[in-house]
Amino acid sequence: MDKEIPSPDGEHVALVFHRDCGATTDFNTQVGLRDHERDFDPEVGRVVTVAGLYKMTVTWSSNKRLVVSMPNDKVYAQLTKWNGIDIDYAPQGGAE
């Protein structure tokens, strides 16, 4: 797990992490959300997955709005809502 960012009210946590899915699949960068009392589970709360290793910037603009700065290409999955939280995306360049 690379980075945990709590919401302003502390009720939710955003997580930026990398995964290696095996010999035939390259690394990817993911953002997950969880309630503060739950343990991290990479399979639950995943809101975006991007091919490759990226240094994504994740910030909370309010208790219920998350902003993810990420590359525009190679997006596998991308949600705009998760359990009442709105998710906005901003373009970013450059792999790690």
C-alpha cells in the first residue's frame, strides 16, 4: 500500500497502491476507498485502475468529494461514485 488519505471528517480513507498481477500482466496503479473502520482490501472499494506505475495525486475537496489526478490513457476501470462519494478526475502525465 503506497498512500492513505483520510477524508476531512475522518469517515473514509482513499488509498493509492500498485499491484503486480503476475508474469503475463504488467503492474497497475489503483485507487480504492474504504470506510475508516474497515481494514484495507484491494478487492473492495476499487474506484480506478490504470495500466502502469503512476504517482497519482488524491485529494478530498470535501467529506463526500474525492479528486484523483491521473493519466488519461490506459484506464481499465473508473467510477464516478462510490457509497455516496463523488469522484472527479483531473488529467496528469508522467509515469514513476
